[in-house]
Amino acid sequence: MDAALGKSSGARGTSETAFPPQNRFALQQQFKHPTHVIQASQNPPLSTMGKNGRFGKLYGKVVSRDDDSRPGWKGPSFTKKTEVKTKAKPGKSQTQVDAENDEQESEPEIPIKIQQLLLNCFRDTFPVVLSPEVLQPVLQEVKAALFERDFAKAFGKSEFLEAYAARWSPSRALCYTSILFDIQEHLNPIYYTTGAVEPMPATNAADVLKLQVACIGGGAAEVIAFGGFIKLLQGVSPEPKIGGAVDTDLEISPNSERHPKVNLVLVDTAEWHDVVLKLHDTLVNPPPISKYASASARAANSSLIAPEILDTTFRLEDALNMTQVQVNEMVGQRPILVTLLFTLNELYTTSISKTTAFLLQLTISAKPGTLLLVVDSPGSYSETSIGAEAKKYPMKWLLDHTLLDTQKSNKPGEEQGKGAALSWEKVVSEDSKWFRIPETTRYPIPLENMRYQIHMYRRL
């Protein structure tokens, strides 16, 4: 995370002299000693500027290096010094340039206005929390608990959860929205219509498309991300202002074109219910508007998305301790999208064996066509002990070994055992991608860019 938003502007103050008050004594000392005059003359007081000013009378005329009147050796013994030529730094190869361009273009084009609207949701939901006098002390406690990996303490209070959501969830929400938009072609086959158990194309204009989603470790970022994804599918207006500036209080105009209704289930060990409910309410209700707003502005002020197209449910459960019955209930009877967004490596860190068991439970429950989306920090490793030795394994290797390698253990023609049920195919895999927040967006505090790895699997 490496770029800051939350830019502020202000006018520089002016004073009677060209220097701020704290520099006056230093200048007086410099002008007492001629050896320091050239340094001071770079920014002399207004009263000393000009050819005939006091500076010139006291210390002589200052000439440039190329001036003909500059003193120097010009006699018979003068030898011109050879200019040292610095070696030019080797330029980037065309392959490197092409690779960088590919990385920059790897992210889909998400309209800046939508990203700003999603940031506004966090801003409008947590106006008090985002004030520096409230946010900073709480963040210090949250950071300390996270550093000690004391997650029970870090997420044990409502004020801690709100501070976490206001500080770190906005950038993740924008990133997740971008990812969902990027994988939408894979989501199309698992949309279903009202009353249909199996996925089927909607042939009737009256058919209501639905998408079932289960977010393991989901919270504030996920609910806003899916709200943003729905908004992207609807299309938006108006256009940004001329000059690239973005209106941070854009009018929202959802259209009535057909779009999927999302049933979102969030599962986590932290009590995100109240935070999720507040953010959901912000998504489906008109944003705050000035009491002095015109009648036309009030009429145009509407929610980001309609209330009926996003159904959000939070379940306080530990994925590593779920029974097969609980996993079956979470997954349901049709193909769905299951997400592990910056969650899987934490599960592996807690227990590789329990995480593997959970993935096996998920495999048994998942219906053909189900998608498993995993997003995490690039280069994530988890350590496990084999005998007396501890060894680290890449998260990606552990995941592939569980979902892909186990099914290869059954040879064709042999009796298919439990391993045969572990049938997934990888449809998306990138070890490192960047999501960069547009510099023109605005938020009360700085936000960072994100680098991540992404892998998606389809149940066969």
C-alpha cells in the first residue's frame, strides 16, 4: 500500500519580509561574516536586491559562471579542465517496458465517479470516527493488537471495528469491486432465476437474476464492494467535471435495467454485524444532503443502489470449527460464489490442518459450477512442523495441493475414493497485481494502493 489520498489544500501566509521570523537571526549572522554571503544571497531580502543594492555595494557584483567579466586564469599557462562525462544509465529493455505497460493495463477501467461514491459511503457512515482526535488513539490500540496477533482484542470492541473499517476497508472495497468487475464473465453462468434450483439463462424480461455469495472472513469491505459491483452493472451518470476533478457529492441515478440481485452472506469470528448494517443502510438510502439544497437537487438525490437488490446477512462463526452440516447450509443447493479475501493465509497461519479440513468440507458441499475466489498478499507463506523440523509453504502451493493435486492421486480405472470428490479447475491465477487508487479521489484520511495475488477455482 503505497499511495496517499486525502489531500488537503491551504493558502500560504505572507509577512512583511521575505523570510519567516525564525530565520531573521540567522540572516543577521550571515551578513556579519562575508564567507557566508554567497549562501545568503540566494534569497536576499528585498532591500538588498538589484545591481545597485546594499548587497552589491558591500560585497561587489555577483557574476555568473559564463559571464565574460568573471575573473579566472586566461594567460599562457591556462589549461582547460577536461569535462567529465557521466555514463548514461542503461535504459530499460523493450521487454521490461512492455511488462510494465501490461501490469499498468491489467486492471479494468472502473469509473472514478463510482470509486468516489464508494469512498463517500465510508465517509458518510463514519463521520465522527474519521475525525483525527477520535481515530488516531483508537488506531494505535488496534495496530498494537494486530502486531501481537491478538485478533480477539483488535476486533473485540465496536469502536475498534468502526475504526478499522474507516481506515483500512475503503481501499480494499475499491480493489474488490475492481476484481469482481474483472471476473464477471465467470459469474454469468452461476446467475439463477427466481425459483430455479439449477442455473439457467433468463429468457423472460420478468425473470429476476440472482447471485448467491458466501464471504468467509467477510466484513465492511465486502458489503461495499458488492454494492459497487451492482452499481457498475447498472451503469452510472453524470460524467466527471472538466479538468479531471471529481465531485465528491455526485448525484446518484440508478437505472431500472435488469441486473442481478445479490444475496450476500458474511461469515467471520469478529462481530461485524453493526458495522455491516450501517454500511448496508448507507448503500440503500439517499446520502445526506444540505438543508439549503435546491428542489431539483433533492429530487435527484437517491441511494447508490435500490434496497431490494442487495440482501446482506452476517453470521458470527469460525470457519475452522464449522461442521459439515454448517458448511452445507452456508453453500446451499445451487452453484454460488465463495470468497476468501485476505483471509486464507490467516487461516493457514492459525492451523494448516484445520484450514485444509475446511477446504475439503467446502469441496464436498459445493455444487458443480461453484466458484472459489481467493485474494491475498503476494508471496504469503505459512509454516508447519513435520517431525522436529519447521518448514514454510507458499499459500498458493498449499491451496493447489488441496484442491488440484489430491484428485490426481486416483488413477483412471481404479475405484474412486474420497479423493475423486476433490474436483476443481483453476480458471484465474495471477501471483502479483496492483490496484492503484486514482489521485483525484478524495477521502478524509490517506489511503494506500494494494498489491495482491488472485486465484479462482471452479467446481467440476
